[in-house]
Amino acid sequence: MKKNNLAGICLVLIFVLALAPACKKQGTGQEEKTGKRIEGGELRFGMTTEPATLDPLNPSNSADGRSILFNVFEGLVKPDAEGNLQMAIAEKYTISPDARVYEFTLRQGVKFHDGTEVTAEDVVFTLNTAIKNLFDGFTGIEQVEISADRGIKITLKAPDPEFLPYLTIGIVPRNNPDREANPIGTGPFSIARYTTQQSLVLVKNPAYWQLPHLDEVTYIFVADSDALLLALQGGTIQAASITGSLLQQLDARSFDFVSTPSNAVQLMALNNAVKPLEDKRVRQAINYGVDIPQIIDAAFFGQGSPSGSPLIPGLTKYYDTSLKNPYSRDIPKARSLLAAAGYEQGFSLEITVPSNYTMHVDTAQVLVNQLGAIGITATIRLVDWATWLSDVYRGRHYQATIISLDAPNVSPRSFLSRYRSDANNNFVNFHSPAFDQVYDAVLIEPDEGKRVALYQEAQRILSEEAASVYIQDIMHFNTFSKGAFGGVVNYPLYVFDASTIYSIK
């Protein structure tokens, strides 16, 4: 198995924390098909990006990578299609009244893909490694210990009533010396082989408690969206996740489409640490110069939901609905703010875009015209994905970029934590003592209603400070060869659950 050495990030085009639209199958997925459902077979699924890592304990993975690994690894708990946390490797848990101690009892007989049984020592090793690797949420852990036979006790440094979602992290064997080259999980599929820039093959785990329908799922990696369309039309691949602009190029007589929110926030990220974007008035002017409904109409054929917030609208309990469109396009106001900031004649802005994401390139092209109306001369710099990761995300050498940010678990913190001033993934260089204070307060607030209010206050601060331009939760379509597959189940995360998919004859 070859390694993929590209570093990644907790973001991407596609999925996270909103409830999926109602459908006939379980309210969360694909309609039942009329053909004969059969067991076995293979699905070839096309993607324009690869996993940054196959190690679930490497925090640098991309959302596309996590989407694949959802089928390979499981945590103590696991989200279901409604966003609730269900038991997985653990069979039960208790939380202390002060929300500082979480205790779990492991299921008996759960086995890794290599046939060894999962032990409490494996769980302790996994969680301690996540602490060491500074996973979001794990720095608040004071101690992880074995409390009894098959018992795990997690003690936090401070009360945290919303800690449970972080425990979806994949449990791994403690004695695996190379998790990247030899990924071993407990999920419904195991990784059979991986050839970078070509394919990754998952095979059915015969020991899983609920066997997948398919014998094999092969992810085919292609260069870009054009290659993805050609592969779909030519039959090289049988499925892919595409956006509205690509959907228009496919014949509905040849394909089935299952819609779902991306569960990620598409944004024009603004580097708050570079001129002239370090001036809040300039960032606000850019927001007033952008017409989000026009972007959705022009680049996505009207299919999308404006966000205006770093949280997706579908996260209804926490999302501040007043932010759906907080900066309605106002060209005179935008020009006035630029003049007040000393840029009456405008300025030049470079928008760096990963070229493999057609939806982001299309969005940037619309933005170039919109920003021109307020005197900003915007140009697009197309880069490959590895360069984007290196220059923009890690190096922070950019002015603006178009990307979508997801969350690795069902918690609003995963969307908001990156904006804390000292967050290592704060690639927009946002700095606000007021935001930091509110965010820190929500971490220890025991009352759910007050936590919701604090989350909404944090969103308002980001909006008022115009940290970036929050565009939409992109609508995506799981696309399949006509009449060939069924069983799609949508999740409130950026995942593709291959275990529910079945072939149709």
C-alpha cells in the first residue's frame, strides 16, 4: 500500500452538521428503487481529491478523507442519520452531574480488521494519542484511565456538557506501528489497497455486526470536475457527489440524483492579517459588495442556502437566523466604507482558488464582477490542492480564497473553534478578545439555553467584524448510474456511508 503524504485539513467542499432533507427512505436518504435488490457487487465512486491521511489520529485530514474513513473506523459513539449519537464500540456510558467525568463500558467481542479484539488499553492509547496530537476538544482532558473490566474513565480539566461528540474519533490498535501504511479499524469496511492518484479499495468486513450489502467500494481519483463528468458519462465510475453547475451537464435519463446539503459553509475567506484586509471597514465593504443570491443563481443554478454565518443554517438550534443575509448588497455603503478606510480609489485583491473545485472557481468568477462594482479589482489565482494546503491553509500567504469548511463531528464548536485567536487552524488570522471571551464561556456553561445564546453571540461577533464572507451551504447531489444502486442515507456530517448502499438488478 502506498502512502499519501499530502497534509490535509478539517475542511472541504461538502458535508457537515445539518439535518438532511426529507426523503422516502428513513426520512434521510434515497427513495426505494423498483428493481430487484441484490447482495454483493462493487461500487466505483469518483472523487477529485484524495485523503490527506489514512490515520484517524492525524488531525490534518481533509473532509473528503474523513468521508472515506467513516466506513473504516468507529469511535466509542457514532452519529446516526438524524445527528444523534449512538453507541458504537461502547455499549453504555454515564456522565457525572458536573459534566466532568465520562465513563464508558466497552462492548464485548468487537474486533479490529486484523481479527484482534478491541481492549480498554486500545481505547486509552487512542484517546491519549488524540490528546498528544492536539485534536479539537481533547486538550480539555485531564486523564484517561481504565476504571474496571471493559471500563474507560475520562476526567476533564473543567466541566464540559458537550464533550461526547468528540468521542466519535476512530479507535485504533495500540500495537500498530504504522497506522498510515496499515490502517486498521473496526468499521463495516477495511482498506484493501491504496494507490495514490489512482484509487482506494474498501472491502466488506465479514466480522461487522451488520454486514454491508456491497462486497467492494472503489474510490477512483480524477484530476478535476471535467474528468469526473467524463468518467461518469463513460461508465468508468458509477457514482460521484456533484454540485448544481455540473448537474446541468448530465442527462437525467442516464443518472439518478439524490440531493443533500453539503453541511459545510462555503466562504470567501479573508486574511485578516494582511493589508488592506486588516481593516474591519474594508472587510465590511467587501461583504456589502457581494450579492450571495446572485452567486447561488449564477454558479449553482439557484440551488443552495445562504448562510451569512460560519455555522450552517441546518444546525437550527444554534444557528442565528438573523444572520442569513446580514450584508444585503449595498454598493454606495461599500464605497463609503472603502473611502473611510483610505481606499476611495479601490485596490487590487487576489483570490486564490484550488483549481480542482469547479464550484469554488465558478464562485470566484462571479465575485470578480461583483467586487468590480465597488472599485475592487479582483483577480483569480488558480492553484492545485497541494499548493493551496501549503500556501493558503498552512502558510497563510494569501489575501482571499474560496473554500468550504466542514466540521468533523456533530458540534457547533467544530465550526467556531477555528476563530479563536490562538487556534492553530485559524488560517484567516481572525483576532477578537470579545469572541475569545464568549467562546471560552460556552465551553463551561452547564445550561443548554445559555450555551445556545452564547453560540449565537459568537456568530454575531464574527458577522459584525466581517471575519470573512459567509456564502452558503452548497447543495450537493449523490449521482448514480440510472437504476443501478439504492440505499443512500444522508448524515448531518460530510460522510458517505457505503455500508447502506446496495446494487439493483
